[in-house]
Amino acid sequence: MANWNTTEAIESLAAEIGDKVYIDIAKWHLYLNDAHLHTVLAEQFYPMLADNNLQEGQVLQILQNIPVKLGGGKREIPLAELIPMQAQMNLMDLLEEFQRQM
């Protein structure tokens, strides 16, 4: 039962991330659910939220450690460099609110 609740919470978090956070490429906003990055992020953020240990520095480090392949894999860029500052702030707000509701 606990695993089901954790899985459900991660899926819910992933859905929120995917709908509200985007990467900006040539002024096009590609939401993370369309880029298939939302679940990977939720799986990494959830333990911090569950432990009530959300820290902006750790969130930014996670974003920095996720490579995004461009040009069919010719180049990789850290996710942190593709998410504009406003979207990063939205992500932090979303994570803080999610943690409060847990």
C-alpha cells in the first residue's frame, strides 16, 4: 500500500511538473511532459519532498545533472541551461506547494 501511495504521489508530481515547467528553445516553449522529462524529475524530487528537505541548491543540481540530447544526440546540454529563470522559479513554487500538501 505504501508503494502505491508513493507511486501515485510521484505520478501526480510529474503531471504538475510536466504541465507547468518548460524548456525554451528559440523562443518556443516545450513543456516537460512533451519532452518526456517530467517523470525523471519527479522521481528525483520526491524523496526531498517526502523527507521535508527541499533546498533550492539541490533542485538546481538535479537540473544541472540531467543531460538533454539535441540534434539527434550530437550534443548534450544540462536541463538547467534550457529552463528559463521564470520557469525555474515556477518549479520551486510548485515543489514547495506540493510539499505543503503532503
